[in-house]
Amino acid sequence: MSKIKIAIQKSGRLNEDSVQILKDCGISIDNGKDQLKADTRNFPMEVMFLRNGDIPQYLRDGVVDIAIIGENVLIEKGTDLLIQERLNFSKCKVSLAVPKEFEYNSIKDLDGKRIATSYPNTVNEYLKKKGITAELHQISGSVEIAPNIGLADAICDIVSSGSTLFKNNLKEVEVMLTSEAVLAVSPKISEENKEILEKLQFRIKSVLKARASKYVLLNAPNDKIENIVKILPGMRSPTVLPLAEKGWSSIHTVVEKNKFWDILDELKEEGAEGILVCPIEKMVL
Ligand SMILES: Nc1ncnc2c1ncn2[C@@H]1O[C@H](COP(=O)(O)OP(=O)(O)OP(=O)(O)O)[C@@H](O)[C@H]1O
Ligand SMILES: O=P(O)(O)OC[C@H]1O[C@H](OP(=O)(O)OP(=O)(O)O)[C@H](O)[C@@H]1O
Ligand SMILES: [Mg+2]
């Protein structure tokens, strides 16, 4: 039977969450320490542990069928590759930054300047659109140090919390793109492996939906049920079950995780009591 080959990052920012999402899909990886290729249990899949930056070429060549990769890397060197699913982790920006004392008004202030980056194609594309030319210095890491050692006037790198910029006396001046981990696909994937991909994608969607939702249970007096149901944005309509105590019911529903705190006060005002919020493991709609 055919196996789908997936590439995930060997070590770094994406590794742990990539292994976790596969695990949440019921796929556990049989690997020993430092093993670069591993089989999986319960799913026809082989896992390759690779450098994130090398993955676009492996996808293009069909060495792997699919990969979990930072969208920013695809934008830099894999615009020809297809994104199958956005995975909602490793969210970051790719931004231009300059020293704090640089009087920055617009992108024109970077005309003719030196920019250090690990993302030359992304920067060139952006500058071209803005009609600016700059001298690029390509370095593969610790980019934020470049202005402090006289290597560049500005940098382009990944920004998440902004703390690396802050610690290196830099300020973000342009957000060129936003990124998250994505599932990308090789143009050379076989029909057989496409079917396996469909099964995997179905599982991933259920995991992502569950991660974004909470199961809410609460008790309410029967005369308040109608008002409370109006507040709850459930999957279809909430489940209402009678409690042993006369005149009271238990209401169960699924709520989007980031909406729960907004409706909590309204629920309490309507007389909801004993509110429980539980995680959901999988959600199949
Ligand atoms: N601070 C951050 N916050 C959130 N996501 C990040 C952050 N830094 C990097 N990422 C995301 O994780 C990806 C991998 O980053 P990481 O620094 O681990 O590896 P890398 O050095 O870019 O790649 P390689 O695996 O080729 O060594 C990046 O391409 C980006 O999508
Ligand atoms: O805005 P922040 O939250 O500070 O995150 C941004 C930093 O994180 C990444 O570096 P990483 O720690 O992955 O080190 P690296 O340069 O070795 O890749 C990125 O290259 C930035 O330097
Ligand atoms: Mg990094």
C-alpha cells in the first residue's frame, strides 16, 4: 500500500507544533533521536525531518508529497507551490525595521540604503512594487544585529512579539506580510497519495475546528431558556435537558473559543448558573 511522504521541520520553531498536530490527528511517529526519516503508526505516512528552508525544493522535486512549512518560506521561495490548509500556529510577520533613531517617514527613506535579510526575494519584490532600490545583504540568521555592527541601515526579518527588535534598538516600520504554518503540496503527488491527503486533511480540519471551540454547559431556570438560547451561538441549536430540580434545565452547546468571554456576562445576567467550559478533542461537522 502507498504511503504519503510528509516533510516537517527537523528542529526549530515549527517542529513541536507539527508533531503535535499529527498526534492530534491520531498519527504517532515512530522515531528515535536524530532519526531523519520515520514511519508512523495508524496511518499510511512516512515523515522526513528537514530544514524548513529546503522544503520548497523537496516539494517541487516530488521527494516529499506534502509538508508543514512557514507560509513566509513559501512566499520567499515557493510561490509555485499550492497551500492545502492553513494551520493556525507559528503566526508571525515579515517586516522591515530600522534603528530607533532613524527618522523614518516612508519607504522612500530606504532608497539606496543597505538592507540585511534572510528573505531577499520577498524584500526585492516589495521594494520593486514601491519603486525603490536598495542594496541587499543576505545573511542566514541573527539579522537584527546587522545595523549595530555597521553591516546595514535597515533589516527585514520575522517579527512576532517584537522583543528581538526592541532588544536590538530597532523599530518596525513596514509589515511586508503575515504568515502562519501551512500544509503545502507537491505538484508531483500521485493520485493514490492524493486520496491519503484527503483523509489527512479531513482529520486536520476536525482538529482545527475543535481547537477553536469550547463545549459549554450551564443551568438555567426554564423561563430563561428562550433568552439564553438567543445569546448562545451554537453549532445548530443548543441541547436543553431537564434537571432533577423542577423548573430548571441544563443547556449544552459549542461556542467559538474567542467569543466565550464576550457572552459570559450576558449569560449570567439572564440567570445562567454552574457554567462549565470544556475543551473539545475532535469536531466533525
Ligand atoms: N518568533 C517567531 N514566532 C512565530 N513564528 C516564527 C518565529 N520565528 C520563526 N517563525 C516561523 O517558524 C518558521 C521556522 O523558523 P525557525 O527559526 O525555526 O527556522 P529557520 O531557521 O527559519 O528554518 P530552518 O528549518 O531552515 O533552519 C519560520 O519560517 C516562521 O514561519
Ligand atoms: O518578535 P520576536 O518574538 O522577538 O521573534 C522574532 C525573532 O524570532 C526568530 O528568531 P529565532 O528565535 O527563531 O532565532 P533564529 O534567528 O536562530 O532563527 C526571528 O528570526 C526573529 O529574530
Ligand atoms: Mg528563526
